[in-house]
Amino acid sequence: MNDSVKKRLSSPIAETLESESTFLDLGTISSIDLDTSDNPAKYDQSLLEQSASMKVYYIRSFKKFVLIASLISILCLFNWNNILQRRSVVYKKLYLKDIKDESANPNLKFNEMYDEFYRIKRAVKEVFVSAQEPLDFCSHSLINNHTGPIDVEETLSELNVSDLVEFYKPKNASYNSTYEETELWNSTDINLLNTSIPVNSTNLVDYGHIELGGHWKPRECKSRFKIAIIIPFRDRLPHLKVITNYLHMFLQHQLLDYRIFVVEPTIPLNVSFNKGRVMNSAYLEALKVDKYDCIIFHDVDLVPEDIRNVYTCTSRPRHLSVAIDKFDYVLPYSYLVGGVLSIRSDQYQLSNGYSNSYWGWGGEDDDFANRLTRMKLLLERPPKQVARYKMMRHKPQKMNKDRFKLLRRTSRMQKNDGLNNVQYKIVENKNFNLFTYILIDVGMPK
């Protein structure tokens, strides 16, 4: 090593570092080749080779991933197709007759009458749960009598109740009262209906097998649905006598397992009616009687005209009273849910039921329609040619002046106003021959 290098390395700093054993050995430094003119090219070449090898590695890894993913997808698709094929065999065995019966009717679209997915899902579940049951599921092919439109007036005449009510006529027709004034018109004593069964007076209704409390189920087969019919009632005994007798005929011909609940509030007649509180309390009381999976809210003054308007539930809430004679068989507006509505129990709980804030007529049904919309529960309706009703004449109700103000707050109040906070007391719970009667105290308007 020349003298200049030694002189630079013999600085005080170097001596200090060397004393602390942190400085490089002078022999090592002197052995370093300071001529690095060829090193950059060699370094770049090694980088290129390393980059190429990594690129090949990543390409091979990606090809392996694509191959494995493709194999997994093919296996999943194959298994899914097998599952679908197995399900389709079960579905065909369960519903071949039903589909043929419905598709044979040119005036009725099968998909509009039923939600096939929910029916199949429920039916398959019941097949495995009820494997030991000796009865098969009911089929519409077992219905021998009414298979389409019903002559309502003739049916009521055969049920011996035609003299109690009159129906709304078209606007261009005159209205002539023909019914006789009976004790029902001058009384609010619901006990008058407890002895009104015309036993063995007609072949339309199986009165002999209606259990106390208004429960009936088919004996020759097992119904696919267990249904609670809830009728809010006040001061309309003739209407109630007509609709309870008629509904037993109607529901029995559809081979349904059902029970009719008539719910009356203790509110004086001069105080506005609160339909929402009556509906919510009636629903809660019905579940105490049995585990109903389908709830049908039914106005006391509406009479169905077609047996094909099936009183069951699907994956969506169903508005059944589409065409009413009072409105010339035209749906007044698209989001209407009042009249007759079928809804599954879980759907009713999800929407938190009706609002408890509406006193008087109007607004509570529209509020409930908004609740269903907010919960993404899309409404469906049967064809208007099937969902036809006659409305029994009655005095107009007192309008709720605050209904529009209440409707604007639906989104804010839905969670805290409804099924989860309804307050009521049971005054009387009695099993009549044709229905279960519940008298409730739902409070008074503030």
C-alpha cells in the first residue's frame, strides 16, 4: 500500500475505531479490487435472469390456480345439477296433479295463483316431518263441487242468510232494500250468533265436523297450510253471521286447515275504531291457540266470488280483494292492502305489524303497505278475474283527519310503533260454534 493511503488511514478517527474493534481490517480493504468497470454489466445480467425465472414461476403458478379453480367449478356444477335433478323428481311427484289441474284452465295463470318455490319448499319440509302421517296432502283434484265462480246470492240463500244483507250494485242500478228487520239489526249481543248454525240444512258446509271455536280441517287428506282467519268486528252482527257461514263453505271447498277468529274491541260505538291495535292483538292471541304459519286479515263485509281465489300464503304478502263490486271491480290504487290480505307469520313480525296510532277510518292499511315496502316485502295479487268480491252495504265510517300526517312518519315510527308495543287486555275469550270470539280492551284515543 502506498504512503498516501496509509497516511489517510492513520487519522485519529481510524485509530479510535480500531481501538473499539469496529473498523475493517486494513488487509481486507487493501484486497478490494477498485477496478469495477465490468461489474455493472454483470449485475444487470443477473437481475434479468432472476426476473425471467420469477416470471416463469408466476405464470406456472397462475396456470395451476386456473386449472384447480376450473376443476372445482366443474365439480360444484356437477353436484348442483345432481341436486336439482333429485329435487325435481320430488317436486314432480308432489305437484304433478296440481300443475296439470291449474295449467288446464286457460283463464288462470299458475304462477299468478301460487308462488311455486315457497309451496315446494314448505311441502317438501312437511313430507319429511310428517313421514308417518297416514294421509296424503290435499290436492285440488279432490274438490268436486265449486271449481270456479260462485253465485253468491244463491249460496247465501242456501245458507239461510240471504235476507240479512244487500250488496253494492253498479252505479247505474237502483238500490231497493229487501232484507227483513231481524233481531240482529237491533242488537249488539254477539251471543245471538252462537245458536245460528243450520245443522244438516245444507250440503255446502260440513257443519258436523266444525270444532268448537270455528276450527275445521279435511279428513280425507292433510292440508298443506294451517291458517288463521282474523276478522275485526264491531256492531255488524248481520254481516258477521253471513261471512262466518260463507267462509266455512268457501274454505272447506279449498281443503284448508283453518280457524276463524272474530276480534271485537270494547271501545264504545261513538268512539273511533282502531283497526291496527285490533289486528296486532288478534295476531298475538291467535298464536297462543296454535302455531299458524299463514294469517289472513279479512274485513267482515267482503264476500269472495270465486273458489280459485285460494286463501293461502306464499313467499310474498298477497292482496286477495283485488276487484270489489262497490268500485266496479277496479283496483282503486296500486299499493292498496286493505280488505283481504294473506301474509306469513314471519313476514308480519318482520314488518312489526300495523301501526297503533290510527283512530278512525283510513290510513292504517296504507301505512302497513309502506311498512311492507320498507322491509322489501313485495306485494302480489291474483288475477282480477279471480279475486272478485261483493261488499255488503254498511254505513260509512268516520274518517281519520290525521291520517296523512301519520303516514309521513311511517319510516321513523315503524320500529317503535306496532306489534312490539301494542297494549291490550283480554276481557273475554269464548269458543263459539263457528268462530273463536275475543273481546279486547285496546284503550281509548288521547
